[in-house]
Amino acid sequence: MASEIKLPSLGDNVASGDVIDVKVAVGDVVQKGQALIEVEAEKTTAEVPSGVAGRVEKLLVKKGDKVKPGQVIALIEGNGQASAVTSAPAASPKAAAAPAAAASAVPTPVPPKLAPIILPPVDENRTVHAGPATRRYAREYAVDLAQVPGSGPSGRVTQDDVKNYLRVLATGGGTGGGVKIPPMPNFEQWGAVTTKPFESIRKRTAEHMSLCWSLIPHVTQNDVADVSDIEAFRKQQEGKIAGKLTVTAFVLKACAILLKQMPQFNASLDTQKGELIFKNYYHLGIAVDTERGLVVPKVRDVDKKSVYDIAKEMTDIAEKARQRKLNADDMQGGTFTISNLGGIGGTGFSPIVNWPEVAILGLSRSRMQPVWKDGQFVPRLHLPLSLSYDHRVIDGADAARFCRKLAELLENPLVMLLHA
């Protein structure tokens, strides 16, 4: 009797993936554990192995198909027992320890999508009653008050009404189901054009960034850190140790120290339950630029690792990202993210917070700057810091303190030893 090979779980809340490669053909003889297909989901790729040895009797998927956990992907004729692969390669220890029957029974549940809040219809010809502060706020955000339902006496529009109107539009609500996207113009009328599909990884990035921008009120705090001493020490270590120390590794270590001291930066906001979730672990995401787009693998338990270990792990995980070897576990469970554009350039930017996190740190290119010290100008290497944060959870003063404390740690790296 042929054994059914089923697609394993692709990660928490991942409902489907795309088949990007089929590695066998009908009639091939395969060994237990041999890869049958390769699936991409949520910026990760995973090879799905056969659970038994035997001959491929039937392939039920092809390249380009969308597949779901629990779906049968192949039938293998052999002596082995019917098997559903129960975990993706390199899954977390917790997932690997799960009973096979439980893992193969039901696809990973996906949280239901919340229906958009619909604003009540308004009479656009009505006389709008609103105070000066409300009108000023509406002008600042280019809001037509005639479109905003009023909750005050006699339909008076308040500032909270305008804020609610903006929130509803951002999350896809409104009287007509949200802001309507106009059709694209016919660009060919002005000249030749070339089109290509919006690649799956970029599409998922676009969807996630839209979600992050819609849900989180962003503010960015900028500062600068003197990393001259770190850079001098880093260069001294070249050739003395295996691997490569980077300034970013020191930044990760410093951030882990600060996240313990300022736990609101390591939290998530559950608006449905009305509570803050403080994580007592420190898994920091590192944005990696790849040919297929941006991915954010995690360096786990940064607080428990040395700067050298962090640097080595960053190198390894970045290489996995570029070789498309990341798995679901590499991408999940982050508490804080760092995006380093210093290798490209720039003096600062406003990174988008990676929901459900509440803060992200951007690093730009370090530059030598003259600094007045001991009666003379001396050259010092300055690293620009850009901290974007969720203003519902983090106050501006705390963001400024975080940046200053981070700069002080980087300017006095020996202090990090006190927190090892």
C-alpha cells in the first residue's frame, strides 16, 4: 500500500507556502529522509523529505503550486508504514519533540482576520461643528471633516473622532471598505514598458510592511554614538581570532543589556486583551539583504552570548539567508530588530517597526568627525542611530534615554563586561 507524504507545519500561523522546486519524478526510487520538494513560506524555504523508502508512485504537486500543511504531496510505494512528515527540517526542539500523530493531523490554525471597522455614513452637505484644535489637527493630516462622523453633542466632531477616522482608513475600514486604490494608468501610451511578477518574498514583505505601518503609530529618535574605541579593538583582533568581529555584534550585545533595563522595548501590545506582554528572553532580529528581498532571521538569547559568539552566529545566519537555507524556526520569536545599512551608506533613516515588536534600531554608515577634546580637535568615528518605536507603548523621553544609554555603552565597551 502506498504511503501518503504530507506537508508538515511551516511555522506558527503560516497557512500556506509555494512549491519552488520538485526534486523527484514519478518512478524514482527514494530513501527515507530524501527531499521530495522545496517549499517557500513566510520568507523561509524548507525541503520536505520522504517519510519512507520506496518508489514514487504519484506526485500530487508541481512547481508553482500553493500548498497547505497537512496536504498530501506524494504517494510512495514501499515497505514502510504510511507516514506524514511531522516537522520541517531544523525545526525547534519543542516542535521536534511533538508526537507524530498530533503534528500530522491538523494544519496549523490561523487566527481569524478581524473584520474592518465600518464608519457610519455621513451627510457631506451638513454643517460641520468642530473646535479650532480639531480643525487644526484635521488640516495637519489632510482630513476632510465632512467625511468624519461626529460623536459629540449634535454631531460635533472631536479630535478623537478624527484620530479614529485615520485609524479606520489605515486598517482598511471606512464607509466604502477603506481607501480605494485607483486603477493603474496605461503606461504604454507614453512608451515601452517591461513587467515581471511581484516575487513571493517581496510580496510577503510588502504585506507585512503595510500591516506594520497601519497598526503602529511610528516615531523615530535619532542619535549618534562614538565607536572609535570599538573600531580600534576590532581591528586589533583581526587575524588573532577565527571569524570577524563587527560593530553590529557589539550593538546587539548592548541592546540586549538595555532591553533588560528598559523592558517596554522588549514587549508586545495586545490591543484585543488590553495588555502588554513583556518577554523575558532576548531574540534579536537582523535584517539581511538578499537577492530575493529582505529577510529578518533571529539571533537567540543574545544576553547569554559573548560578542564573539554573536558575531559568528550573525555571519552564519546571514550566509544561510543568502543561500536560501533559512527555516521557519530561524525567522520566528524575535523581540527586537536591528537593521544595518552602514555597508551601503546614508546618514540616517526611519525603519518600520516589525510587528508584533514595538521597536527597531537602524544603523547607518559610520563617519569620522572632528571632536573638541582636551583643547584640540581629534578625529572620532561616529555611528548614526535611528530608533523607531510604537508611541502607544514607548514615550519619546524613554526612546531618547534608550539611544543615549546605547551610545554610552558603545562609547565605553568595557562596561558591557559588567553585564555579561
